[in-house]
Amino acid sequence: MEVLRDQGEDRHYATFRTMTEAYFTAFREGDSNAIAAMIDFYGGPGTFASWPARVRAYAVETTPVNILDWRRRTGFHSLRQRSARAAGTRDPRWRKP
């Protein structure tokens, strides 16, 4: 979400960072349903609770992987760079204009 900061959307970026840190902290402190707040942040209040029990259980079970993925994310610019490496730097779709 660094794109928000890069575009001067400081308030939205701060809201995103606050939610992310609260999510990471809640999980680190043992809140097994920490992911619920993140899901509700994006889907709206009550989204997590509205999911079937099996889907909620899967989300809770895979929270450590979700957090690992989020921590590795560094923004859209580096995503493009990683994709270019995966596709091959000679691929014309990944050359700079």
C-alpha cells in the first residue's frame, strides 16, 4: 500500500498502517481471531462473522501465512521487479518504456 503514501494519501496510508500493525500485534499476542479485524477492514463491519464457520476456520488457520505474505510486501514497484525476474528480464512486457 505504499502507493497511497507515494500519491500523497497520507490519511489513508496511516489508516492502513494502523490496521496492519493492530492485526500483527493482536496475532503476536495470541488473538486467534486477529484476522477478523483485517477482513472487516476490507470487507466492511461484520464480514468475517458472516462467513460460514468452515471459511472462518480456514482464515484463522492460515493467518500465519497471511502475515508472512504481508511482511514480505514492499509495494507495487517491487512487485513489478519480482515479476520481471520471474518472467525473465528479456520478456518485452517487462521492459521499461
